[in-house]
Amino acid sequence: MATATRKRSREAFEIHEDPPHARTEDTEMMAGSEQHTEEVDDDEEPDDVDNEPSDDSSDDDDDVVDSAVQRDMDRLQDGYPGFRQKYRLIKRIGEGTFSTVYKAEDLQYDRYDNDWDIEEKDNPAGKWTSPPLKPYPAAAATTTREPRRRARYVAIKKIYVTSSPTRILNELELLHDLRNCAAVCPLITAFRSTDQVVAILPYFRHEDFRDYFRQMKVSDMAIYLRSLFTALKAVHEHKILHRDIKPTNFLYDPQSRRGVLVDFGLAEREGSDSKPCLCHESRDVRKQRITNSAASQNGPQQGYPKNDTRPSRRANRAGTRGFRAPEVLFKCTEQTTKIDIWSAGVILLTILSKRFPFFNSADDVEAMIEIATIFGVKRMKQAGLLHGCMFETNIPTVGSVGFSLGKIILWSTCRTDGSRDGQPGIPLTDEETTAVDFLERCMELDPARRISAKEALEHDFLKEPQPKQAAEATEIEPDIVEDDDEMDIVQV
């Protein structure tokens, strides 16, 4: 009688003390285990067919790995008991301030319930029956062997030991909470050895943003942003701020038209580290507070005090330069999920203008000047007052009114004669006009007026087209040519 073996789920991660005894084979890799890792030579045949590297041909396997990277990979594999029996590192695919990410083959994929595997769900016809876990009898050694399995890849994130333990725990907990959210990278499992923490994440096929964003049509932009805002909607419904929305943290595959939001190293729960800010008060309250302030009573002053005795304003300014919202630059002490919406708007502005990076500031003050150049000094002053800050600049090229985002896009794509009031040589199409309207909703200086992720998915730009509309768009859509310094008073 045939018997069926139920696949067990990978145990959810947990933070625990070092175990007093060596782990058993059925448990997850535990922390602090000093067991010797038994390595299998490449020339030897492993006892377990399930642990064999697959025959799946991949260009990634043929990549030449730098010797320094190979040494890092060897140290990682040797630093965890049983690592080589579970994963086969292939190459390094990413490196950041707090972590390094490697692509690896999951050698024990078929022993677990892999409900996180999106590609497997989308291609049920490609499923196969795993070979038996026990070795074949000697009598059957001469018989034809079962074909080797298709390679299954994962991303292994090695978090640097210099990272705060609280930061590491926060990232793992947030990933665990978001494991069932659409378009969000789930956490498969995590383990540690002494002070080194490793997270196992799904590997998603994607392309470099710089390789395809200039060729994107408006319809492609809508699909890209729809996938991104689907992820943001799920994250924001959990009251979580991602804080680092940018193209490299949204892995997108133009072929499958699917994107996945990754890297929650800077993410935090809304309100976890905040104090009341004027931007959440009524307009009358803000006006009264500003009127009664010492700066208003003494009048505007040129420059700033050399020995400023005022207490420094402290707020979370984490993020990537060029993608941070104005309230982050103004050190708002009560930031919300709307900071992610601004960052997503910068991505759309990058695609529409075909300029990457669009903003390229060296510090917070330069970032403010870049934003003021587009939106004007008048609106930047109003944005600063929302957070109890004064914005002042004497740069003559920064105008008082600013420019419309539509005109910025025309200039960036060389579709005007270059003058301030020049007539466009190639005007914005109806689809581009809708995209610009959506962009303006995303890049509101006032976070209270900025569109939410849920509202964004209901905007005409991101609405799912009806079958008839989609067919018409395919036929007629034309190609488009292509520091902690005091910030209460900013004086440039």
C-alpha cells in the first residue's frame, strides 16, 4: 500500500538562548552550536538525492565569483552547522550598509511546505514528484535513475554583526508579520550562530531598474506602480512604514510584470518612536503656536546663531538620499506611512523624466533646495511651517513659484525649446497627463493632502483596465521618445 508523507512547514523563527546540547537533524539550525560541519566532496555522491545540486542549467551558475567574495561565502557556509547540506551559495547579488545578500540553491526544498513560492503557485503544471529520501538499494544501482530536480533558489541575507540587535529583531518580526501580504517578500526562516544572524528569503527573478525604465511605456508604468502600491497598501494596513522605498528595493521582472517589495531593515511601526508634531494639529492651532513663538516675535533673522543654545530637534531621518519626503528633511517628529508615498512618487518622476537618479543631493540642505527648485520657495516655506520650521534661501535661481511637474517632465525629455515659458514641441499624451495627475497627488508637500496607497489603487492611472480598453491601448498607444544639525531655521 502506498503511503503519503506530509511535508512539514519550516518553523517560524524565534530568538532563543544557545542550546545546551547539539541540535537534532529535524530541528532548525540553532544558535551557538559548535558542531563540526561535515562537508561532502564534490567528487563523492551524496547519500541523499534530495541534497544534490540540480541539473538545471542557469547562467548564474556560470558566473565567475571574485576570490574575495568566494572567501566570504566559504566563511558563511562554514560558520553554521549543516549549512552546506541545506543551501549551496552561488554568488553575491547585493550589498548594503547593514547586510549582504547571496543567491543560493535550496537543497531541501521538497522537505517543506513552500507556500511562499509564488512561481510554483503560478505554474502548477511544472510540479514534479520528489525522489525518495532514502538511498536506492544496491541491487537497483544499475537501474535508470530518476531525473534530477529543478533548482529552487533562495536569497540568503547575512546581517552584519554591527547592526543593533533591536534593529535585527525588528526586521525579522516585521517580515514575519507581513508573510501573507501580496507583493511583499516573505520570511522563510532565520537562524543565528553566536552574534551572526542570517535570514532566508525567497529569490525573485528581476532585472536592473536602469536597464528597462527608459523603455517603459505609460501602460508599463501603470503596471509597475500598481504592483508597488499593492505592496504598500498591504504594508500600510499593518501600520508599518517601510522608510526606504526606491527602485533597488522593489524587485521587478518586466517579463512577468510582477514586483516584490524587499528590505525592511529601516522599517518601523507607525507611532513607535514619535512625538506630537504641529502638522497633525488644526490650522488655527498651528497659526497660534507660530504667532506666539520667539522667532515670530523677534522677527526674521539673517543666518543662524553661532553658539545655538536651543535644544536640537531629533527625529528619524532614515532613508535613501533623493527619496526622502519633505517631512523627513524637516525633522517631523510624527511621521506617517505617507513618507513611502512620496518615495514612490519620486520613482514615477524618475521614469517619466527618464532621469536616474532624479534628485542627487549630498545632504539634507541640498535636498531641500532641490525640492524648492521644483515647487518654489513659497510652498516650501508653507511646508516648513507645518512642522514648526522656517525655510529661507538666498539662492537667486530658486524661484518663488516653481514649476509644474508636467513642465519638468517635458524639459527632462527634451520636448520643449528649453525656455521657461517655451511651448512644448511634443505635448503630453492623455495617458501621460493622467500619470502626471497621479504624480502630483503622490508628491504633495503636505502629507495630510498626499494620496494614500489605498486611494492610489483607485486612481484612474492605476485602475485595472477593462479587457476592451486594454486591447485598444495595445493597438493605439504610441511610443514616447525618450546629521543632527538644528533644522528649525534653514539659511543657505
